Amino acid sequence: MPAELTYGLTEENHMIADTVRSFVEKEIYPHEAMVERNGEVPQEIADEIKRKTIELGFYACNFPESVGCAGLNHLEFALVERELGRGSMALNHFFGRPQNILMACEGEQIERYLMPAVRGERMDALAMTEPGAGSDVRGMKCNAVRDGGDWVVNGTKHFISGADHADFIIVFIAKCVGRFGCIGYMCLAIGDYEVGFSSKLLFLIWAVVALLVIALYWVLWIRQYKKGNHFEDIYGTGIPLFIIPAAFVLVTGIFSMNFMLIIFSVLDIVCEYCSAYGVRKRLHPAKTEESSDEAEKKENEDGE
């Protein structure tokens, strides 16, 4: 007679879910309002969440007992993720669930990446998404070529969650060999440098540029308004004043390879130009008609 099948969650499953739920309510909820208001997680709070998770025995719970972790199965880990989903992901990030691919570490990689990650000494981030490829890794263009004992990586990655807190980044890339092109895919761990510094610096630079663009926009608008050129072009160039912010968004989209920004800004420029033309025609109908008459007269003269 076959053994009786049991459906539903076991008592141990419920205990795991209840433990994580209680942790979220006590350690995550109290900080959510402040994090949403300030837009960042203070380092002391991040360290506190990590420390309490380690004490609870749930840090890197998705890793096996062979590396000193809880060794939860897929169902149990799904319950953990379900309960963590109740709170802010900005804070739950420090609950610690390193990438499972670290189990493939060999030799000196184990002590350099795997063990520090599961002990909470170093944090990882995953770089997979590209401007033209998401979870479909076959669409990746970022590639690497062997150069002696090193790999030379060329390409772009973005949407790297947790990169500003990471000590090393796991990068998925296409493996290429000279003129033969890509022969497969592999994963590199890139670390031992200040991760996140460049992104913060770039953000600061773009913020300053954005403020300068906005300031320039308002200076030009006020000067044009005082001259009576309400919402009209920039010093008679025929370029609508409202195009300045849209052009800035377009440049940002081109440099970041964000196609949605590029499409949005192009549509905005077209709309603003049409709008400015309509306002110009409404405010100065005589001038518009006069310009049309002059153009028609010139065409007649050319025809003669």
C-alpha cells in the first residue's frame, strides 16, 4: 500500500514563515517611512539588519549546510521570499540572499567570494540586464576575450540592483574567441574596488547638469517673456524654447542607451514644436500671414 500523501505546509514550514514574518514586522517596518522619505538606507541600519539576520540563522539561507548555512529547500526559501515581500525591498536586501551561482566557485575563489558572501562579510550584485537584453541571456552583447591570464570585457550593463552596496559584482557575459565570435556564455566575478562610487559620482554630475539646464531654461523664458515673445522661439531662431528640457532628456537617453527615454524625448520635441508654432500663429497671426504671402510671392517670382 503506498504511503499516504500529505498536501499543504508542514509545521516546520509554518515556523519558518512565522519567524521571517515577525522579523519583517519588528526590524523592517519601523524604518520604511524614513527610507521612503530619504531615498536611501543608512549604513548603520543596513548593518543592524544584516547582524540580526545572521543571529537569527537566516542569512544566506538559500545556501546548503555544507557552507555553514540553513540549507532551505525550494519550498522553504519561497516562503522566506513571500514573507520578505511584505516589507521594503530596499531594507530586505540586507536580509542576505547571495547568488546561488557562487556555489560554482573553485580554488581560491571559494575564500575570496563564496565564504565571505555567505558569512555576510561581503555583498554581491548581479549584472545581467543590458540595454537590448533582459532575462534572455542569448541576446547579450557584452562580451569577453581572453588576454593572457586575464579577460578583457567590453559592453554595457544596467539595472544592477544593489550595486551601490556590493563588494563585488557577478557579471554574465558572452564568451568570444577572436574572429570566431561568441562560443557560449560565462560568468565573471569582478571586485576588489570601490563599487558604487562611479554611479554616485555620475548621478551627482547629471543632477548638477540638470539644474543648470533648468536654470538656463527659465532665464531664457523670462527674457523672452519680457520681450513679448510669449512661449515663442529662442531669439528668432525658430527653435521653441520648450525644446531645451526635452533635448536634455534626449541626450541623457542616448548616453544611457535608454530607448524609452529617446522615444519619449523625440515625441516631446515634435509636440512642443507643433505647440509653439500654434501659439506663434495665434499670438501673431498677421506676422504668420505676412510670412506666408512673402513665401508665395517668392515662389511666383521663381516660377517666372
